[in-house]
Amino acid sequence: MQTNEGHRQRLRDKFQKSGLDGFHDYEIIELLLTLGTPRKDCKQPAKDALKKFGSLKAVLEAAPKDLQEIRGIGNNNVFGLKIAQAVSRRYLADRIIDTDFIRSSDEVLAYLKHNLRDKNREMFWVIYLNGRNQILKMEKLFEGSLSTSVVYPREVIKRALDNDAAALVFVHNHPSGNPNPSQDDLAITKQLKAAAQAIDISVHDHLIIAGNEVYSFADHGLI
């Protein structure tokens, strides 16, 4: 027991001294697993998780039930992994609120990828901008296959007015990994743009997140 505690303390000291520089991915996973079971040796479960999922990112994004298939990883350990992922998402979101959408585009895309690339269902998000193109808020409005039966233009416009938005950016993901827009994507974007323009709200873009790929309607002349 003392050996385990000494090992964990060395990892903590190493982090306090130089952050994650020099850490192996399995050591990062090990540290997070120990948040849930501070007296338990988590080195081997961390290595097994990395072997099973292939990368640190994949471990953090794995479903709790899949993580708990690994011997030595229980519900408390999953808490350590998921709280780290949730904190990083909140941090990325807080960093970009009130920033210029265009100037902060890399940070915005990092946040969106972090939130959407591991989802197995389509999610539809809206980014609300003020008249200076600063980000007021980002929120998920709909979930499911993207079609007129799921995405309601009236609700989008209502939320835009509630947030006093001057412009909008739509975002959704493609779990298939194919970033190209479908006919439903094109149809609903046309409807949303027309609804927004009717009340003098601009639509700057519609982004499709597919893994690490991003398709921009604006870049392709579709907005």
C-alpha cells in the first residue's frame, strides 16, 4: 500500500512541477482514475484502457459501460475520467464566450470537436452572436437525425430572440464520419436562413463536425 501511495505521490509531484510535459498517456489516465479510488493501484487498468481504446482522447470519450469492462475500472474510476472531460469542455466554452467568432475560430472549432466528435447521434447546436460578431452563447437545441421533423425553425428563431442575437451559426455532427452535407442538411439550412432573414437576423455559417473534419457551408458558397 505504501508503494502505491509513493508512486501516486511521485506522479502528483511531477505534475505540480511541470504539468503534463513528460507524462506518458497511461500516466495521465492513471492520475484521473485515482481520483475515484485514491488508495487503489490504477497503473495496470490505465495501461489496459489505453491498449483497448488506442489513445488518451479515445479513453476520455469512451462510454462508461465500455470503460467498466476493463478489470480494475469501476464506477468511481469512471467519475475521474468523465469529470476531467467535463471540466475541459466547460473551460473551452468559457474561453470563447464574448470573443470574436472569426478571430477565435480555431478555439471555437476545438470546442465543437471536443463536444461532438464522439457522439453516436446527430446533435444540432446554435451559436448566437451579437452585432459585433462576439459569441453570446452556444447551446444544443435538437438531437436525432437532422430533418425538418427534428429541427424546428420556429424554436431556433425563438431562442435567437431570447438571446438578443444579431447573427447565428448552426452546427451539427455526422456520426458516420462523412462531413459532406445531405439533402436534409441543405433543405433545413435553407429554411433556417429564410426564417432568420425574415426578422433581420443573419446566418453566418452552418458547420458539420465529422470526427476531426469540419465542413463549412459558407466556405462552399452554400450560405
